[in-house]
Amino acid sequence: MTYPLYRTGTFAVVDGVSYPVAYAAGDNYVHFPPASPGPSPFPHQELAGAVPVEMCERVFSVQVYAAYRDHRVMVDAAFDNGTARVLDAEWDQEWATINGFVQENSYEYYKTVDMRDLRDYAERQNDLLFTRWRAARFVRPVDGVPMHGGWPNGQAAVVAGRPRSGVLETEGGRVAAVTTRAEYLGYSCEVAGISMDGSVGVYYLGTDFERAEADGFRPDENLRWARTVHIFDLARYHELHKDLLFDQWRESRDSLAG
């Protein structure tokens, strides 16, 4: 049996329930499966065909990542026999070859593994409504106008549900440790808070601290490298959901195997 919470693709959340949908970035509608004869599988009869994005709490695409033998892999598919097809996400040709991955494209190495061999299972949920949400609430930065910071009074600021962090019970019975992330000047950063003026507090997640310092990051009282940037300077805004139920499932599978 494969992990029951595995999923990939695009999803819309309505009233706390996620549904697979089709969505093109910037479109005004998400596309649910067309209505079929008989009772609707959805709690809302109107969730069929094109549905305005305003009806959705969130629209996001999912990619699943995990650690395999201490390397980061993307879980490309999961199968009923408890195995998964994974892609080496560190682009390390030598390591992939030594560990039994097979090259399928120029830089892509795949392997089918037992899902019980995976650790740190997490969903990367790419926020497909972020640019729409940003344009509706903020104006682009103006030279000479200072930003107030993304954590006023030492508290992480939240604007209309963004960013999210902490242990959250999400749709479909999922429990995850959630952090919100984005890229700034090509850096991978954690988004700590967003202020109404569009200033955002970010933490640097890399290891090149000399380069980070040169680009304005400074260690805070917790020795995390941080700075304030404008929301229009962010790219690839997404949430990382570390699945807190995966280990329980893996351990139960181990006990059954024994």
C-alpha cells in the first residue's frame, strides 16, 4: 500500500477541502472536473467546470520532496506496492550513478525506491494566486519611502492569511510543520512577516554568509541572517509542508513487514 496522502498536481481549497483542478497562472477561473450525472462528489454542487478564483481559499501546485540516503529527491510518483519513483534533486551525477539512479534525460536521474527508505517527506506548495493577491493589496516600492519591516514590535505580521507558519492541520486530514518561503535576489529565504506597506521580513536560508552580508542581510538577536525587503522583490513564493504523519505511516509499514 502506498502512502495515502501522496499527491502531485494542482489543487484548489474551498471550505477547507482540497480538490484537484486545472489552473493557468493569471486566469480568473479554476477548472474543476465537469459535472457528471448522478450525485456530485463535491459538497458544493457548483464546483464543476470553470469556477471563479474568488471562491477558492487557496490554489496551489504540489511537488513532493524527501531525503533519500541523505540526499534531496523529488518524489515523481508513488505506487500501490509501496514504492516510489524519485528524481535526484541535487543534480549530483556521481552520487546518483553510484546509488543506482538511471539517467533518463541530460541532467535527470531516476530510481524506484521503497517509500520506507525516505525521510523528511514534505510538500512544496507553490502559491498560484500570490501575484494576483500581491497586485490587489500592494503598490510597487517608491524610492525614498522607507519600509517599516516585516515583524513590527517583534511579532510576525500576517496580511490576509499570508504568510503561514507553525504546525497546521490542513485539508484532507494532513498535519504539517509549515514555513513560507520565497526567493530574493536568487537567495532561498524564509518569509517571517508581511506588513501592510509591503515590507517583508526574510531570513536567509543559505550558507554563503559573506555574499548575504554584501546584499544587506545582518544577523539578528537569534543569530539568523535577516533583512527587510519589498514584497515586489520576491519570486517563487511557496509554502513548505513537512508532513508530520509520514513517519507514523512508515513505522507502521515497518511493523507490518516484520
